[in-house]
Amino acid sequence: MNLAARIALVCLGVAFVAVLIAGVVSTRLVLSTSQQVSREILRSQADVVAGQISNNRVEQVLEGQGIAIVRISATGEVSGSDRAAVRAAREAGAGRVASGSPVSGVSGRLNVEARPSGAGGFALVQETEVGGTYRKLVRNILFALGIGLVVACLAGLALGTVLGRPLRRVASVAHSMSAGRRDLRVPVVGTVELAEVATSVNSLADALQRSESRQRDFLLSVSHELRTPLTAVTGFAESLADGVVTGDQVAPVGTVILDEARRLDRLVSDLLDLARLGADDFRLDLAPMSLEPVVRSAAEVWHARCHARGVHFRLDVSASPVVHADPRRLRQVIDGLLENALRVTPAGHPVVLSLSSVLEVRDGGPGLAAEDYPVAFDRGVLHARYQDSRPVGTGVGLALVHGLVTRMGGTITAGPAPEGGAAFTVTLPPANTIG
């Protein structure tokens, strides 16, 4: 059911309930007023004919109006030809007029007005006519209900059409976006709510456009990174196959092929890990562990690698916190950060692995622009910005590190380092905070 139909049904329901309630209330008010007016008229007639009740002409006029006349003796006895009127007069206490006081009362649907006259008195008894009034009210209510429902239906359809038009525009743009269009935007018009919907859809379109642009740039960079080792592997393998490389040259060529194959394997593994980070089956073996042994083990390996590149490696350990983490994934985080630091650090500059209450990797490289630290972990962003000015990786490493730390319940931030380059700080949940 579309919006216009829903709004029309709501308007119909509201109109029906409103007319029904108004009809019930007005019916009770009109009937009550009708009874009161009838009693007032009967009271006035009783006062007028009090001295003429023995006049036959007056009696005929009253009877012609549906008013029964009941006689009251000096002793308070009530008599008359209309039994219902006599009974009503008795129930209303009409006999008290014998004492000289008028009496007004109601018995069921009969109004009774008694007045003293002569030695006794009389009573006028008349039925309150509500049947005809009630039927007229019901007809009027039904007529008003019909008119109200028709007006509500037309108003609901008109309102639904007016409100639905901008929503249909939004839906049309959303369908086009799902088909791949990214150049369409919704006009921000109408009520506040509709304008918010349009703004949200436009923001989503902008975000999708940026995301897809980043994905294209990322794929281009990964393709480039894959092509470089593949070219080396292919070229040297062809040389071996064609017999161009022989003798003592075979071993160095094999080493190059092995290094490039390992580079490809590392890149593919990083891509797979990054793709699987958001999946439920990504394995993490979280347990309480001391950071210091993992940090010292990594330092032994990276000290040698930094020394081979002429980079000064330093290990600073001032505490040995126990955290809740996966040792294998934590080592992957440390290796990823140190590899990134070593890549950009020139010979003669430092790379620091620091452990206190947090884990920190700092370098003496060129660092990042201030606006790049907040996006340092976005996949491919730094690769695209710095590939023409410094050595860069695949654009995957820092994104993978961020994903691993986040999955282990920790946080990682980037900022300037005292050594002149960049500092990456990892904070992991203490083991005693895990229930």
C-alpha cells in the first residue's frame, strides 16, 4: 500500500472517530435540551390554564396537543381517564398540590406539572417526544459522517500525493544509485523531514562516490605492486628457461625470484587478511599475555634488518604490561608498523620500538602532513598521496594493522614523533579488565 493510500485511510479513520464522538455528545445534549424545553413549555401551559381548567374548550386544546389532564381532589386523590397519566402523576407526587403548592416532576418519559385549583387541583401530563428528534439526529449524524469521510478521503489522497512526490524522487535516485549512477542528487526541498531525507541520500551518494574512487585508486596501486615482482619473476624465469643464465649466475637469479615470490605471497596474505577482518570466521586466539616477550622477540629480528639498511634501531622497555590479545596477531601488528617505519627512514636515522603502558613505533623519516594523520589507516590513502615523493608500500599494511588492533579490542593512533617522523601508538585492553 502506497503512502497516499495510507494517509487517506488514516484521515478516514480520524474523521470517522471525530464525527462519531461529536454525534454521540451532540445527541445527548440535544435530547437533554429537548426534554428540558418540553418541561418548560408544559410548566408554562400549566400556569396559564390554572384558572381555566374547567373550561371544556381549554381541555380540548390541551388534549389536542397530547396533554392528559388529571384531577386531584382536596384530599390529594388522583383520578382521570388516562391510566398512564394517573400513575405518572401519583409517582411524581402530584397529590401534594392539595396543600396549595405547585408540583413538578418526571415519571419515566412523562412530564408532570400539577397546580392547585379550587378545592383541589389538576395535573398536566405529557410524554417527551424524543423519538422523532432522535431519528433526525441519527440521519444528520450519518449525513455529516458521509460528508466528513468523503472530504477526509480527498484530503488524504491530496496530502499523500503531495508528500509522496518528493519521496518518489528520493526513491528514483536511490534506485539509480543501486544501478551504479553516482552523479544524481535529490533536490533538498519540502518539509524539514523530507529535506533531511534528501540530504541523507545526497550524503550517501557522495560517500559512495568517494569510497569507489578510493577503491579504484587502491586497485590501481595493488595492480602496480603486483606487476613489479611478477615482472621480475617472469623475466628471470624466462632467462633460466632460455638458458641465458647459467653456472654461477643461477643462484643469485634464484634468490631474486624467491624474494619476489615471497613479496607476492606477503601482499596476497595481507589482502586476504584485510578482506577477512570483517568476517565472523576471522580467527583470533585472545588470551592474557605479557607484551614484553613478544616485543623483545620482534626487536631481535628488526634490529638486524635495520642494521642492514644503515638505520639505527632502538628498543625502549619501561614496563611489562599484561594485556588481553592474540600473540600471533600482535606480532603481525608490530611487524607491520616496523616495516612501514623502516621503509621511509633514511640511513643514519632512528627507528624506535617502545613499550610502556602502551606499545609505540616511531621513526626518523619525513613524517606525514598534519591532515594525513587522521586518515593514515584508511586503505590506500597514504599510498596515493606519497607514491611520487617517497617509498611506499601497497596501501594495505596500515589498514590491516588498524583492523587487527580493533578486532582485539584495542585502539591505534598516529601522530608526529620526537625523532622527526611518525609515531604509531597501540593501546590494548589490560587482561584484568576482561571478564
